[in-house]
Amino acid sequence: MQSKMTSCYDYKQVEIKDELRKWKIPDREIRGELEALARDHSKEIEVEGAVKEGDSVRCICTAAEQESLKGRVILLYPGRRLPGAEEAERQVVGRKKDDQIDSRIGSRKLSLTIENVVRKKAWSVNDELAAALHIPGVKTVEDYYLWYHAQKDKERRQNACNAIVRGWLEAVSENSTFRICEEEKKEWCFRRANIGYRSMLEGGYDPKKQPDGSVVTEEEAIERMAAEQEKYFKPYLIYTYFCEKNDFVITDEDFEAEIKRLAEENGLTKEQVREKTDITFYRQVTYQERVFLHILGPEAEKYLED
């Protein structure tokens, strides 16, 4: 390519804020997860004893000034103080199934018979809960903490590295020197836009239909998609710079091998795969991954908290 990043800004001059260095999972996060799981595993049980605040009480209206209310189901939630139901909520506390109360709902006087009482059985954060999660190897709360770290630590550490790398790359994009051939950039954007246009049509989406409800021509739709591709051109040049400097280059032969793999994997011919992709897509994804995981990532890791 004629277009390239000719001089790279010294990204290590970028100040790394303390919050970007942090990646370790605090105990309070894991405790919060366990508390949420305890709530999720809570269940409702029907009780025979006295009604308490927090219960759900199902009543049947046995008598009322308004005849249409007779036989109706009235649900009360003592402790919630729902507008109009406050008096009835207070009166059912301490009562049991089959008890009757005379009360009012709003301005209406009525008689209610308690049909059943449902109480939420809450789990506590304890070893019993940990075992009930049925996670292999997890029998205690301590086991859960160890399992959680095993599941999340690597990802959190990588995410922290990625955040630092993104900051470096933004500084590189803003402060480095680039040589950009406008015709080459235009051809790059339109080639990718044409592939994207065909892919969207195959997926059942018409790119000519715009978000505001208007409809444009095919040419206009592709032009708009090409304009969207422009924001990826400079990052593409940056990834290419770092990879080539690191002696990592995607060749035409590499791309042909990828075409063959995709064809076999998806039951397509190589020609069909070529219609759906382009070496610039393959290079962009592969180079970006290389930069984040193998080139700048290890440098960023040195700045993370111990």
C-alpha cells in the first residue's frame, strides 16, 4: 500500500491513570453475586401460621356494600402500605388461614376471609447456597470465591490491558504522521462497502432503506457505507505498522489458506467465500488481535497493579 503510518508517536508518554491499572476483583463484587443468587433461589411457600409483614395474603370477599365485589379475590401485601389497602394490610397481620376480618379497601367496606398465606423463603449466603448452585467443585462459599476468580481474573486482566492499549492507540492516531493516498483510501472503502452491501442483501436486510424511513438508490447506499468505512482506514494503517515492525505479515498465501478453511467450514466454494470477504477484512481483524494480545498487550501488562 502507498498509504501508511510513516512515523509513530511515542505512546509511552501517555499518562496511565490509576483506575486503568486496576483489574483485581474485589470481594464485595463476589459477595454481591452471591447475594443476588440467594435472592434468585428464594422461593414462595404456603404457610399455616400467623401472617407477617412481607407475606402475600389471598383473601375472598364474602360480603360488601357493592354486591359485585362478593366472591372477588383480594390480594393483600402487609407491610407494603399500598394506597387504599393500608387498613386491611394492618388487620391481616397476626391472623391465620380461614380467619375473617371486616375492613375497607379504599372507601369500600367489606368482609374478607383469608384463603391462603404465601411467604418468601429467603436463602442466606452460606455453604448450603453454594452447594445448591451445582457448580462442579463448588461446595462452600470459599469454593465459590475461588471458582469466580478462576472464571473472571484472566478476562479482567486482559480487559485492563486492552483499555491501556486503546489509550495508546488513540494517542498514536492523533499524534503520528501518516501518508494517505486519497484514491487508495477511496478504493479501500468502496471495496469493503460493496462486500458489506451484498452481505446485507443476502441476510435479508435492504441497505437502501434508511433509519429515518427514507429510501435511497443502490449507489447512494454504497456511498454511505463507504463513508462509514473511512473511520477504519487509519486504525488499519496503525495495526499494519505495528505488525510489520514485529515481522508479522498476512500474505496472499495466508489469505488463500483462510479462504479454504472458511469454505470447508461453511460448506461453500472458495469463489463463494471470496464474494463475502476481502483480504483487508482478514488483515484488520488478525492485525488488531495481534497488536492487542501479542505486541502492545504485554507492554501494557507491566503497568497493571500487582
